Amino acid sequence: MSAKWLWLILGGFLALTFSGSFVHLITEVWWFDSVGFADILWTRLRWQGAIAILAFASWWLILFINYAIAQRITRERPLRVVQNPQWDPYLPSLIRYVSFGLITLLALTAAINGIEAWQDVLKFLHPVDFGAQDPLYGREMSFYIFQLPLFESLHRAIIEILGWSLALAASIYGVKGEIRPERGWKYFLTGEVKTHFCVLLAGLAAVVALGFWLARYELLYSSTGVVFGAGYTDVNARMQAYGIMGFITIAVGILFLLSLWRSGFLLPLTAISLYVAVFVLVTGVYPWGQQKFVVEPNELQKEAPYIADNIELTRLAYGLDDVQQESFDVKNQLDATTLASNSGTIDNIRLWDYRPLQSTYGSLQTLRPYYKFQDVDIDRYTLDNDYRQVMLSPRELVDDALPAQAQTWVNQHIIYTHGYGLAMSPVNKVTEDGLPELFIKDLPPTSTVDLTIEQPRIYYGEATDRYILTGTDQAEFDYPLGNDNAQYNYTGPGGVPIGSMLRRLAYAYNLGDWQLLLSNSLGENSRIHYHRLIQQRIQQLAPFLSLDSDPYLAIIDGRLQWIVDAYTLSDRYPYSEPLWRSEGIEDVLQGRAMQRIVSSGTNYIRNPVKAVVDAYDGTIKLYIVDTEDPILASFQQSFPTLFDNLESAPPTLQQHFRYPQTLFKIQAQVYRAYHMERPDVFYNQEDLWDFPTQITREESSETLEPYYVIMKLPEGEAEEFMLIVPFTPVQKNNMVAWMTARCDGNNYGKLLTYEFSRQALIYGPRQIDSRIDQDTEISQQLTLWNQEGSEVFRGDLLVIPIEESLLYVEPVYLQARGQNNNSNAIPELKRVIVAYKDTIVMEQTLEDSLTRLFGQLRPTPSVAETTPETSTPPPTPASPTADQQALIQSALEAYTQGQQALQRGDWPAYGAAQTRLGKLLEQLTKAEE
């Protein structure tokens, strides 16, 4: 076969190999152009291309120069291989082609690695100060976040390229017979071959010496001491060891060069042997002795300054340096009047847990098998002039749930294209059947409050993982309408035009779906929608942001908008404790985002961006909510058109920004230990906190998650939306503090911690659960339900601070046994348990439980009610006498006993209580007369 045909075959192979990448790149350009961010892609491609070319050229040139030098030195030398007259004429060409192939392959690998390092390069070129310095070297933190990672990457690359140069040269010299072991180890290299090796080894020694200089900075990430970061041994032993090894390595490199004027290879080989011995002694034995005989006998004294550095910088890295610490003196002086004056808090106590509510939504509001409620979100709205906490879930379409015979290409890509509407309910309202009272429901959506949805269609969401086509000659399914279906034709700007045959061919090849090319349904106005998953869509634009795994939907000016919290992360913040080292981190590893953050070694996190995606047309907006984050500021210099200022966000949108639960959970996890600011207390872990546990289903214990509430802070003037979590001492169940993140207005992002007095016992959630289990009346009722083919499970036990008191609320749900994972399960909210002080009650509603504890709640009079309409004051009702008060109390007790007997099914006791109640009411009537 001629060389011409070989080149043609090779060219065809390369064309097929890279054609997929080329076509994919073209379709991505079209996608970026359709969302209005083509400049972002081109900026990225320019930098990736420049880095790839530079990396490829550097590697190829350096490797080729060493190959060429080896070939020149050995040009007169014959090949020392097994003689074969048939192959001898081809061996020189074969060696040349193999060498060129290896050089090109290594250069391509370097180029690919360079493309992946584009973010490090951009951060290196646009450093932004953090306003803090490391305590050991006094360098600005930006050096460690933006510059040191690239220096270390370049250092590794230079070592690799020198190593491959040595290997390539050695291979050439080996096949040419220039490496001669038969001469003895002193003289196996001579002449120009020795010169080549010595120069390369001297260069390698210089680079290794530079590595020891860089390794000094790596001490700031040491995990060998009491805390993360440089400790006493690192500063007083390893730092000096790295300095010594750097000078010794340079000396070895000089010896390599000096050996050029001496015969043999004895001098550098002896130097290498001594180098290894000194390396073991200086970097291993010396630090070990320092730690064993100096630090460990006096550990707290020696390590105290470094513990203080770790505490300070860890709090800075996780945004805990500005936590406002307050004391919370629990007086427990609640009464009906106090509760009435805090009606905004009482009316927003969350009785619905998201898990049973998702099942209930799924059973009552999916309406068709191809609809699905993917998740339940918590938000707040002002509805009918009332600030309400609500739970809502979008009704997304999952075409995989269509009957098997209906899962055709046309149905999945052209007909069933979008979800429709949502279900919304207040957190505290329950129907007589124990079901949620719905504010928004059904298809098309109907609303019982002053909140309307003008565009209910969901083309972009959490379950939209398949591409769809709009603008075809077939109408889309909109929503079921009795025995028929409503139809719709998409009119939004979303999607990429696919009207031309060229574009159809490109997408057919890129997606591997030739139906796109063969379908007769597409026309000149057709559009293809892909990257429809919310996180995937944002990640395409800003891959340097880490996204929360829980997008939440909000109704903004009649449209459905997805809101996603975006984080900037780093694992390079000096002295800051990485999450993976945090004690008990496995208890909070819930959700893909949390696992990804922890596994990446994160020790710095911020939430500077709120990403907003329109559910109908896919429009993407990235709003900056934290202008002080240096990492985002660095990327903002590279992509100035990608982000929008918070001021440009509509006020109706800003009202739905909430503090992310993932970030708060991480901060609370770190704060468990890092609320201790004294090094001696931290060293002894004297005041380590933990998250409380609670009983949920079948007496199983789980960690209490942070939860959103609407409440009034002890020093606050009005109720606000916030995220809170209680703390207990480690391995104890009583509460010691609670932490909150505020979400509204100018207070957004402020963290507060309220600590309880250590002189009094404050019940924790697990202790309340234990007291519930010990209450014979409650436990008997729960046991009775569990034995009647039903299953009882509890929701989150919420601790609600009200003024200077604590109220504990836990809902109780009932569902048919064996339906935990059944989409037809309909959990009912049967009872609400309320605990206050030493009293625990369980009634059918929250209002009944509070009434039983505090009496009838008296509403706070309004201004209109307290202002007389005339000058004549209304008659003042007479206060009840002592006898009347006693009769009222006895009547209330009789009513309560009757209700309890009714719940137990004890009919004789119920009848006796009713008889007693009737007599007491008669006596009360006579007393009033």
C-alpha cells in the first residue's frame, strides 16, 4: 500500500474522530446565541484555544528538540537490535514515525489538560484581594486562591516534560547502543550522551528545588497537626527541612554540570545517593523527633497560636466571622394574649412535612399518570395582605410514564412537551379529612387567593431531560380537558431555530437521532429545545459555579421562575478546616450538591449568585447578591456581560430570594466546633455542639434538618422569613443554642446565634420525643392506629422561639400501611402535638392544642376596634367571679376528658364526661343569672 493511501486512511480516521466534536461545537454556538450569551462561549473558546496551542507547541517543541539532539549525537551509530534483513531497511523510518507519534500524542494530552485548566488561568490573570493575609508568610489570600494553583500545575508539567524528555532520549540512545552497562556503572554514559543526560538532570534538579520552595506554602494545608494548617512541627521542622532540601537539590544539579568535565558518572550518582539519605533524615526523622519529643509533651502550649489561626481563618472562609451572638433567657411566660400578639408566627407554623405532602400532591393533583411532582419547595408570599409561608410543587410532565404503546418519537419529542401549573398550600392549613388546603390546584390552575398564574406551562424544569421540538405542524398536548385534551402551539422565544436542512442534519448527527432529518413535521419556524434541565442549563453558561441541587419555583408577575443558588468554592484557603475533616459530616451529607462540595475538599464557600430561569422560555439571569466575593469578582472581570446587578432584579423577584439551606447547613456544621474562640477550649473540645435528632417513622432516629419559619426575633419588630436550626451538646439531648439566617430585605444573609443559659435545662427535640412516647394517652392512641392496618409517622419536631419562650410542635400523619413508596399513598395529618414547659398535648388541630394549653386565644384588638365611634364608651363586661372561674375551668376539664375518651373509643367514659359537662354548664348559667 502506497504512502498516499496511508495518509488518506489516516486523514479519514481523524476526520471521523473529530467530526463529532466539531459538530457538537457548532450546535453549542447556536445554543449560546439563542440564549443571548454567544460572547461568553467565544471568550471561553479563545482562552481554551490559546492555552491548548501554547501547551501543545511547548511540549512538542521541547520533546522534538531532545529527540533531535539524540538523533544527531547517534547519527553515525547503527541500530543495536536483532538483525533481520527483511526489516532492517524500515527500522530507521519506523523509529522516526513512532517517536513523532509519541511526541504528538504527549503534546495532545498536554493540550487537553491545558484546556481543562482554563479556569485556573483566568483566575491567575485576574486576582482579586480578599483583604486578609496568611499568618505564616504574610501573603495576601489571593495568592493562594488564584496564583499558587497555577504555579503548582506548571511545576508538575515541567517535571513531566523533563521526565518524558529523559525517557525519549534514553530510548534513542538505547537502540543505538550508547547506553553500555558492560562498561560498569561508573562509565555506562560517556561523551555527548552523558552531556545530554547531565543537562536534563540538572534542569530537573532545578525544577525539583523550585518544588521545595512551593512546598513551603503547602504547609498551610497540613493535616498532620492538631488542627488543619501549619502547626508547630510544620513551622519549626518541615519548613526548615524544605529550605535545606531546596539548597541540596540545587547543589546536586550543579554536580551534574560539574561532572561534564570529569570522566565517568560517579560524581552525580554519589550525589543522588547522598541526596536520598539526607531527604529521609531531614524530611522524615527530624520532623518526627520534633513532634514526638518537643510537641506532644507540651501540645497545647506549642500549638495554641496555630489553633488560634485555624479558628480565625476557618470562620472567615465559611462566612462565620460576622455571626451575631446573643443570649436567650428562656422565661416561658406564654399565655393566650402573647400568642395572639404573635399570630404571624403561630399562623405560619409548618404542619406539613415535605415528604408526606409530596405523596399527597402526587395522589390528589397529578390528575394523569404522566404528571409528576418532582419536589416540594417552601417559600413565602403576601396573600390577601397576609404574609404567609407556603409549600408548592410544579406539575412536570414525564413522558416515560406514558403507556408503552404511546412512547413514540412523535409523542416524546413533539406532542408531550411541557408540564402545566402547580399545587400550592399554606404550611398550617388542614381540611377536615386531614388533607392540605390548596391555594392553587387543578388544571388549568385555579387560585383561592390573590395570586394568579398567567403562563403556567413548564418547558424547563427538574424533569425535562429530553429534547423537544416546537413550531411543528402538529399541535402540542397542553392539559387534559374532560374526555378530550387541550392543545397548544409554543409562542415563546426559547429554543434554537432548526428550520434549515443543514441545522437538522447537524442536530441529527450530534444527538444521534436521524428522525430529526426524516420527520415531515418540521418547518421553517421549528425550534429545538435542549439543555432543559435547570442545573444543566446554568452550568453550560457558568461551569465555574457550583449549583445547589434543590431549585425552587416562584410565581413572579404571573410567570413561573426557577431560582437556583450558585456557590463559589475553593479548597485552597490557608488554615481553613475542610468539610471532610469536620466531625459528624456524614450526618449532613444529603443531596448531590452537599456530597459534591464535601468530596471536592472545600474549605471556602460563598453564595454570590442567584440564578433565575424562566420555566416557559428558558431565559437565564445570573444576579449578583454578594459583591464582596473575590472569586466571583475575578470571573466577572473575564465575563463582564454574564452577570446582572441585584438592583436590576424586579422587586417581586427579590422578595423570593431565600438563604440557601445547603450553605446554612454547612455553616452550622462548621459552627458546631468553631463557635469556640479560645484555643484552650477548642483544643479540649469542651463545648462541642451537635445537631439534634428526632423520631420520625417506626421509632427511627434522624438528624433534624434546618427549617424555614416565619417568626419574630426576640429583638425584632415584625415577623420575617428565616432559616433556623437548634444545637445540642455533643452526645447530649438538651438544647444549648439555636442559629438563624435571615432572608428578608436588607437583613438578608445575617447570621445570629442565641445561646441558652447553662444553668437551666432546655429540652431538645429528642427529649420532647421521649416525653411524647412516655405520655400514656398519646402513646396509646398512636399504638392503636398502628394496629389497625394504618401506619403512623411523625413530621419534623419544630422548635419555635416566641419572645422569651419556646414552643415545640410536631405533626402526626396517618396512612395505609405498606404505602411508603407508593405513588397512590395519601398521608393524612391526624393530630398536632404541642409541648410547652412540662406539658404535652395532642389534638386534632394546632388551634385545639394551643387552646388546651393556654385557653381560648384572644385576638389582638385592631386600631379600629379600640377607637370608639362615639363619645359614649361601650359597656364594660363584668369580670367572672371566683366561683364562675372555677366552673369554667371544670367545664373545660370535662370537655377535654370527653374528647380523650372519644379518641380512645371509651364510650362509657365519654358519656360520663358529657353528663358532667352538661351539669357544669347548667350551674354556670344559673351563676350568671
